[in-house]
Amino acid sequence: MLRILRKFHRDQAGSTLIETAFVAPALIAMTLGGVEISAMVARQTEMQSVAANGMEIILAAAPENDADVERTISELKEYLAEAGDLTVVETGAQIEAGQVSVYKRWRCGNNSTRQATEGCANTSQTESAFLVIYMKDTYSPIWTNYGIGQNLTFEVKRSIQIG
């Protein structure tokens, strides 16, 4: 009996298989996690690029009157919906995941906040007009299927002065 135990003690034939069985699940989980994180970063980067291109459209159009602004907004919405794979809504700053909105805001003088209505209470202040691009989307990592974590919400908001 002692001879059989010594024989098993010296035998190293299955050690690699046992070590692999311990390490493989962790390596697979890390690989899948890396792929999922890459997909999340790619979606966020894509949305930021679409918003930056939208800002370039506004700058290139340089709208000077209300008709130009409305035409620019229309073209911008079309581009953002197609490039960002999002649905255009007219609700302004209240959007859901998978939607994009383009709306106007105004600022009076050096006030840091923007208002939804045109016109300044103090007529001596200069009024600045802005177009705001607001996009929202979600991403569901694979691990949420197993009850780990939750969906991620991406929001991109850019504003550019038009007048």
C-alpha cells in the first residue's frame, strides 16, 4: 500500500490538466470582460464622434436667420439619426435611450445657465443663441444576462453658439 502511494506522489502526468482547470475559467472571464468593455468604449466613442461631426455641420452651415437655423436643424437631425443609429424626437432635453434631440437654447449676457425661451429680462444684455445636440443610448453587457451588474446608459450632450 505504501508503495502505491509513493508511486502516485511521484507521478506528475495530470498536473498540467488540473492547473489548467483552475485557471481557465478566470482567463475566459477576463477575455470576455475585455471584449465587452471594448464594445462599450467603442459605442461611447462613436456617439461622441457623431456629436462632434454634428457640431461641424452647424459650424459649416453658419445659420444667420431663422430659415437657415431650421434647415440646419433638419439636416442635422437626419445625419444624427443615421450616423448614430438613433431615433429623432422633438422633446428637447427629455429623451429616452436610443433617441437624439436637437433643440435651441438662449443665454442672456454672461449668465451661465441657458433658458428655453428667447428674450432677456434685462434689455441691455446681449442674447446668445445655441443649438444643443443631446443623444442617449444604452448598452447591455453580456454579464447582465447572469444577474451581474446592470445596463449602462451613455449620454452625449454638445452645444454650439449660433448667434
